Amino acid sequence: MLVGFGTDVLLTKEIARDPAGTGELFGTAIVMRCLFFVGVLGLLGIYTVLVGYQRDTELVIWLLAPSYFLMQLEASVNAALQGLERMEFISIGAIIGRLVHVLVLIVALLNGARIFQIAIISALGPLVILLIEWVALARLHPSRIRPRWDRVRWLIVASLPYFLSQVFLVVYANL
């Protein structure tokens, strides 16, 4: 939730409003997510040290981090496709990605895979979904992805209400 910072809703709305700006807005959202992800990794590192997890638990956490990063990138592509009103590619990506992921997991488990191998395999599903959706987005909207550093601040400020509503919903659901 912290990495996305509410940009999905904003990205969808802004791209629906102005499809010609997809390259800039999408690129800026990707840059923002990458920056936030690095920050979250730092916080995660501090947290795992403070909590005193066992070495195996820490290793599993760090092995799962790439799959979370891929899911964050996929969420931005997903939001862009929604803004362009092309949700069929989201469905196709989700079905194929999850099918590949489950089949590889079943084969791995039947062959005696351990938790570390399962954690590494967990990145496969999001990777397949990301690739399918990214190719679809590139074909639908062939403009260059042009992140604008000057728009990162605007994106953060404009996404703040959506982020806060997500936070309040999580807090409310856990009361």
C-alpha cells in the first residue's frame, strides 16, 4: 500500500481523461513506485533487525521482495490499461499468469521443493502477468514512456487522498 501510495486510482482517472498523456503519467508513476520501493526495503530491513527474525525468516522475506516489486509494476500497468478501457488484457494476464504460477508450484512441490525455492517461484506469476500486460499496453499505446521528474511531486500530492482512504479502510476493517 505504501509503495503504490494511491496512484492506481489517480492513474486510471487521469489516463481515461487524457489518453495522450499515458506515456508521461505512467512513466512518472513507475519512477515514483521504484523510489518508494527502495524506501520500503530500507524500512523492511530495519524492521527485520529490530524484531529479531531468525535468519531463515529474513531470507524468505528478501526472496519474496522481488515478487512484491513486480506486483507493484503490474499494478501501474493494470491502472493504465483500465484508464484506456482495455480490461480484457488484465483478465488474460491474470488467468495465464496464475495458471503458470500454480502449475510450476505444483511441479516444484511434487519434486520436493523447499520454502526457499517456493519463495523464488512466487515471482513467476507476477512476472508473467506484468509481461502480458506490458506488451498489451505497448501495442495499444505505442508512445514512449517518458517519466517527468517534475511531476513526481504532483503525483504524490494528487494521490494522497486515495492513499489516505486506503489507510482508513484498512484501519476500519481491523477495528
